[in-house]
Amino acid sequence: MTPKTSLLRPRRWWMVSVTAMACAVALSASAFALTITPTFTANFVTDFGSDAAAAEAAWIAAAHVFTTNFSDNITVNITVNAVAGTSVFGQSSTFLNSFSYNTLYSAVVNDVKTAADATATGPGGSVTQIDPISGIHTWWTTTAEAKALGLIPNNTNTDGTMTFGAGNPFTFSGPITAGTYDFQGVAAHEISEVLGRLGLCGGTIGTATNSHSLIDLFSYSGAGTRVLGNGGGANFSIDNGTTLLKSYNNASSNGLDCRDWAPGTNDAFNQFANSGVTNLVSDVDLQEMDVIGYDRVAAPVPEPSTATLLVSALIAVGFFLHRRIKA
């Protein structure tokens, strides 16, 4: 999500060493198993200053949306950082693992828990048994997503890092003040990317060209017509393009994220956001997280108020950075 006034989100690949400290809090609800553990860095506390407690509470409220709506018995570990000023709005980085398509397909099929999962993997679904891409290519998941799908064991390693520009005008709770941005919506956007809502759309990860992620399987322009790249006309669909649920951003025209939503209804997963509005995690957002590997609970819980790369083989992972800056 980028502020409509306007938060541009170019991608960059960095070699990153992450160190984090300060208060770590495990977020989970007793009835559900998904746990998100943030570690707020010293910079987060220092740079947000008098707003640090409110910013932490807002981030925790955003994470609560996922821990109360999904029941995967895993822990996702996220370092939450800040920098002074406005050169950064919000950015996320995450480690990646590569898998064969057959391995990924089997994991998705074995993880069917909901009606949406069954539609996505059944006859006429978007997740097909045959790899839809020919030639040399690579399939990736974030480490959090790999844990949710049972592709790697649960662990205490850092799954991702996010950084916020503390000088930006944010509202942390309650109605969003004119001229400010919904911090909870921005945080939910970044958390979801660490969880796996991350399109690669044929891009290059390290030396791996023609790279794709699980979410790319759900991109269609119409019935039976996939859009695996980052061009326009792409929409989220779980039934092979028969039903187009929401439009994706046209990354070929703006160079931003190909699997964020296109402009429209205010939504935490949008590429662009306006100031002065609330950006909630919507029902279609939760459905998207469901089909990319997370186990949605039977009765969705409403959201609280507004809330690069080290390429590897089997024992290492990639590191993917998404960055937002104000134009």
C-alpha cells in the first residue's frame, strides 16, 4: 500500500544482516494457534519517541487481525524497526525458500482446510497439478509461509523485518485524522507480506530469473487466462479466472508491487492509500491469505479499529525487500 499522495514502492535487493533488541511480545489468542512475535528495536522506541507506545500498540492490533483469523500452529518472528524522518514510509523484508512446483503443490493440497482451499485446489481451481510455467523458473515461499504449509519445521528464526519512517504523519488509533495515515493499515500490509502475500511475477531473485511465488497462481484476467507477469488486467481468482474477486496493481506501468490491490475501496492490501481514511483488512484479504497457506478459522473475527536476498539451496534462504517511499 502506498499513500495516494503518493507512496511509491520500488523494489531493491540488499544483503542484510538483521539485529534486533528491545521488547519482544508474543501475539496469539487462546482459541487459536498462530503466534506472531514482534521484536521492537531500540531505534523504533527512540525514533517514535513519545509516540512509541502508541505505535507499538497499533502494530500489535494489526498483528491481532491475523492471529485471531488464522489457526496455523506456528510462530512468525518479525523485527519491527523505525528510522527518523520521512525517507521511508513503510517497508518489509523477508527470507525466501525455493521449492519444486510438485513439492509446493503437494503442500497446498495437504493443507486444504476451508471451502476456499477446496475450490482453489479442486477441479477448475487456480492451483493446478501441472506446473503452469515452462522453461527455467523458480518457485519461492516466504519462510513464514513455508512453516504454515509444513514445508519447513516451525522455528524461532527471524522471518522478516519491517521499518517505518517515524517522521510521517500517522494516526495510531481511533478515527484517522485528516492529513495523516492509518498506521494499523500500513502495519497489516507489511505483516501480510512477511506472511507470504508477496508476488514475484517472473522477476529475478538473486541469480534466479523467472521467479514466482504461490500467490502468482491466483492471478487471472478472465476464465482460464492466467496473468503470471506484472502487467495490467490481473485479478485475484481462486477458480481459474471464472470469478474475479479483486484487481491487482499494474506493476508494469508503475514499477510497484504486482500483487497489491489496484486503487479502489480503501483496503490494507492496496498498493495506494489516501490520507484521512481507514484501511481495514477485508474479507477478500483474509480469503487471499487463506488460499496461500494459512488456515482461516470458521467464523472470521472482525478487525480491531484500524488497525536482498541471500540465495540458497536447502539450508539457506533468500531475503526479499519491499520498500515504500513518498514521492
